[in-house]
Amino acid sequence: MSVLSLPWFGWMAVTVAGYWCMPGRLREFWLVGVTLAFLVMHAPESTVILLVMTAATYLLTNRDHVSGPLAITAAAGIVALLASYKLQVSGQFTDIVRDVAIPLGLSYYSFRCLHYVIERYKGTIPPQTPGDLVSYLFFLPSMLAGPIHRYPQFSRDRRRKRWDSGQFSEGLERILYGYVKIAFLANFVVSVKLAEFIAGIDPSQTALIAYLDILRHSLNLYFQFSGYSDVAIGFALLLGYRVMENFNWPFLKSNISEFWRSWHISLSSWCREYVYMLVVSTTRSAALGAVSAMLVLGLWHELSLRYVVWGLYHGCGIVVWQGFQHVKAALPVVENLWLLRSLRALSVLLTFHFVIFGFTIVKEPDLGSAVDALARVLLFWM
């Protein structure tokens, strides 16, 4: 379901109105009930999967100490289920295919379950009641498109359950920002006006057309995804929950490491915490940790060769940046203000193009087409 649809707007309005009209002790039951009703009506298969995953996660972690074998069993089951569905759409990229083949919200609540299992194993989250876990996983605002929020912050907000007019106003503002990004910037400016401009260019200008098409795709992806995240964050704020941010002006960052701290933050930070840190602590190799984390991040989107290549592309980019830090330390310190600003502008420009050229790898239907598109831009092939 699109967040631009009237039914989704109706679900938000009914959820928020009913939530604040309920006595405090019933609000979480209302929120879980509305989420369950939404899933039953729009994604019955996802309802069953989430119920089973929730029950299994709770039963395997409902003890004072979660052993390694239990944690591995729970995590392996979650990963296997997610992988089995993603394999069904391997090599496909259309939203229609994904909506049909992958149950609604599976990618997001799978990683929330993994987060809960890992933190229970580490002992950072004490044993919880079934209601605690159900409230965390059956949370409507983040069901469609994340963010992959963490349990501790969610639990703190859940215990508070108080009206805050400032937070409510902030939530309405974030939802408005999200709709402007999706409806105006992405759907109208980028997808219509920029596309019309590209279509009007002389067909002989293949390099320019290819470059602008890469730019159009990248801007549309950013405005769509960050807009959906804004709507989810705003929806959560209307209910008194502050879920984590997902974007922080990523295209204005001056290096690839900063970019990944600002793009899809809930997923990139998840991979940094649970993949990068694990690999680094085991192998003492920051480079291997970066590549491993980016591979997992890529495969989370789709189990396919092109996403493996995309993950390796970004992983290698981070490794090069890590290596440059050692070289940079030996270079003379730049004190001229204008030179510093010029170097930062150049860094932002280089990072931006590194990222959008990477998007071409997954934008095209196959790697050959991606190479052709990049060759037309970078090598001016006709």
C-alpha cells in the first residue's frame, strides 16, 4: 500500500485518534490490534509469518540467559525465512514483483527480530513479557518501510505513554515533509519534469542522456525512500514514539563513510553493529569488516549477483577511504579557508558521483546493461 493513498491516510488517522482516546493501559493493545487488523486485511501471509516469528523469537529467548546455540538457532531460522522469499525475486527489481512475492514488511521485522535475539544473547536486554515483544514487532508506523528501530528506545517510549503537544506537532510536520518529498519532488519534479527534459534532448547526446538518467534515478530513490521514512517517523511521533532517523542529507557528505552514516541509517547502523564489529573483533581487519557489512547490506535488498557487486563496490570504496586516512595524516595541514572549502566541495562532488554511479549497478536489469550505461558516461562511448 502506498503512503499516498487515502486508505493509508485513513489507517493513520484512525490509529492515532483511537490511541489517544483509549485509557493509558489499553493504548498498546489498541496499537497491536490495529496493526494486526491492517496485516490481516492487506497481507494475510505476512500476518502468519510475523506471528510465527514473534512466537519463536520469544520462546527461544524467554530465559535469564540465552545460550549461543539458542541464539544461533533463532537467528538462522529468521535469516533462512527471509532468504527463501528474497530468492523468489532474485534478479527482479520492480516494486510490483516484490509486493507480490515478499510478504509486507518482512525485510524490516526480520532484522528487528534479529536485533532482539542478538541483544538478548548479549544480555543488554533483560527478559521481556510476550506483550513487550508483540508491541515492538506489531508497530504499524514502521511496518511498510522501516526504519529498523531498536528495542531499548521503543521500550522507553512505551513506558512513558504521555501526551506531548510539541511532539505531536513535530509528527504532523514530518508527515507533511514526507508527502512533499514523495508527491512533489519525486513524483512530479524528478519523475515527470526531469524525465520530460531528458526526453527532449537530442538523441545523439547519449553520454548526457545516460548521465541525467542516472541522476534522475538517484534523486527519485532518495526522495521516495526518505519521504516514506519521514511519514513513518512522523506517524510514530503522533503516537508518542520517537523511532530512529533514517536519512541525514546523505548527498551532501564529503566521503563514503559519512554517506553510509547518513543514508538508510537504521540499516547501515544495524550492519555496522552486528556485522562490521563482529568481523573486526574476530579478524582484526577493518577492511574485511567493511566489505562484509556492505555485502550483508546489499543482500538485504536482494539476493542477486548485481547486489553482491553493489555491496562489494561500496565495501571497496570504504576500504579505500580507510586507507586514505593513513595517507592524509602524513600530508601537510591545509589552513587556507578558501582552499579548505574548495577541497570539501570537491569531496562532496566525488562522493555524490561515486554513489549515483553505484546505483546504476542495481538500476539496470543486468550487469552488462549497467556497464554499458556507465561506459557511455565515463568513456563517452556512442
